[in-house]
Amino acid sequence: MLCLQHVCKRFGGLLAVDHVSLAVEVGRITALIGPNGAGKTTLFSIISGFLAPSEGRIFHRGTDITGMPPHLLARRGIARTFQIMQPFAGLTVHENIAIGAHLSRRSRAEALDAAADVASKVGLGQVLERPAASLTVAARKRLELARAVATNPELLLLDEVLAGLNPGEVAAMMPIIRHLAGRGITIVMIEHVMQAVISLAEHVFVLAEGRIITQGAPQEVVGNARVVEAYLGHGAAARLAAAGGTHV
């Protein structure tokens, strides 16, 4: 589905993404985790066309999409959410989602119908005609997800879609993500909520200082000594092991 080959991104003298190579399999939920500043969102921005890589190539279903702009990637079926939610505050929930549906070249009537269907799937069916500005943080997260899903993607990049939610809100959102994957959407998620990573992801890549330091099944990765040290600092793995646990 998605293949990155030796992708780098430099900002002046800073190497934010350092020769990242990874492959995402069709139909899987894949997680990208790592400490703050690891380069995760920068990598998403490169994949989704908002930043050009300094080096390396990106392939989607075998086609080189390196440097392709976001609107063309959307037509190829690649969509993403953003950490900072920016709905059109003066529009309704329905209208916000319909804008995403228009990107798949539907008529206005078709876009509105598709938007209503997506809203019901993410739990916004009862607030369709409310202004987006009136939504709670949890509902805005769902709206951000709905706007991306409305583009009818086959590859969905979720950038911390659970950040800022309380445990109950996280628990309510996880079945929605699982349902989207069940519909055949391949999902790559940046996430700090380890409960969700372990529950949802089938494969995990760990990014630290711009590099992939390990990958594997969620339960294996979160107990990996290199992962613990990436999050908590040098010597943390030994200290946690001595204390009887190695969980991030």
C-alpha cells in the first residue's frame, strides 16, 4: 500500500527525518509512535504532500508519489487528519464534512448525502446542523476524522486523533477507528495513547530522533528497552526492570 525508501527531511542544519524506510500493508492498522519531537508529524506531512522530502522516495501502490501535492494525493485515496483541528467555524457539521466529500468529485447533493452517512458512522449524526464552533473537543476530533473519511480514502493517516480525550472518550473512539479498518481502509496512526496502540494496531514503528529504532507487534514494542529509553531517557530501562516493569 505505502512504501518509504530512505526518506529524509532537513530544516537548515536539523535533520528532522533521518533515512526512514518502512512499508505499510494493505488493510492493516499501523501505528507510528515515539517521543515528542521524534519527527512523526513531519513524516506524515511528507507522506501527505504538505512537505517535500530532502531525500528519498515514497510509493503508493507501486507509483512514485514523492512531492505530489495534497489535492492529487486525495484523488489517489490518501487522506489525513491534523493535530490542530481547524474546522470551518461558521459552517455546520454537515457542511464541514460535505467539503471533504466534494474532494472525491461528488455533486453537492451527493456530497451532502455522503456527509450525513459519514457523520452517523463517527457519532455525529445527531449534531449535523450545529455550528462546528459549538462542538466539544471530543466532537471536534470526530469531525476532523469525518472530514478525512468523507474523501473516501483507501489510506488514512491519523495524527493524534485521540490526543486530549479522557479515558471514556478514548474508549468510545476506538471502535470507530476499528470499524473504518473493517471497511477496508488502511490506517496509519500517530498516537501517544498506548492503550489504543495496543488495542488497535497490528504493527508498530517507533521513531526517535528522526530514525526508526524498532518495529513489531504492539506488545513486543512497548516493552522494548530501546523504546523505554527513547521515551524516558538513558538508563530508564534498567531502572524500570529493577522496579519490576518495563512499560512505556
